[in-house]
Amino acid sequence: MQTGFLDFYGGVLNVRQERADLIANNIANADTPNFKATDVPFTAALAAQLGDASAAPEDAAVQYRTDGIMALNGNDVSLDGERVESAANGEQMQAATVFMHQSTADLVTALRPNPGGL
């Protein structure tokens, strides 16, 4: 099955939104004892979003981050790391949105009849 750009970028935006929600949850629980930071692997989640039959569903599931340093209260959320992840995710989400908007605007322009006949 061939994926069109609307399906692809719709999937990208869905996964980016899911990551934004997880990052916001991590930040909100930065002081919660024994809280473990979570994230979703972007490529696997996008493949699952697009219906890739070869993608394993468990690879696209929300996973605990393994790169955090454990605090004395058992929490491994790094506020600085989460801010960096949030900024990068936001930039990539904005880029996908701009591309999708411009592509659909170009498509609408191409489908419009030419009243001048030129």
C-alpha cells in the first residue's frame, strides 16, 4: 500500500503530539517520587501509525527512558533534558505542519480552474 503525503504527515503529527503529551507528563511529574520518564520511539510509532505490517506493535509502545540519572527520591526526570526534547519535538512538529499546509495549498491551487484560459 502506498502512503500519500497527507497520510504520512498526518501520522507524523499524531506521533509528535503523542511525544509532546509524554514530555509534558514527564515535566509535570519531575518531583514525583519513584516516577520514571517515558517516551515513544518515533520511527517505530510512525511505522505503526502508517499501518506497516512489518512493524512490531510492542516496539511502538510507550517505553521508559533509560538514559536518566536516578535522584534520591527514585525519580529519573531531567528537567533540562525534557526541555531540550520538548523544543526539538516542537520544531519538528512545526516543520511538518508548515510542509503539510504548503503542500495542500499548492494542491488546491493546482486544482483550481484557470479563468484566464492561459
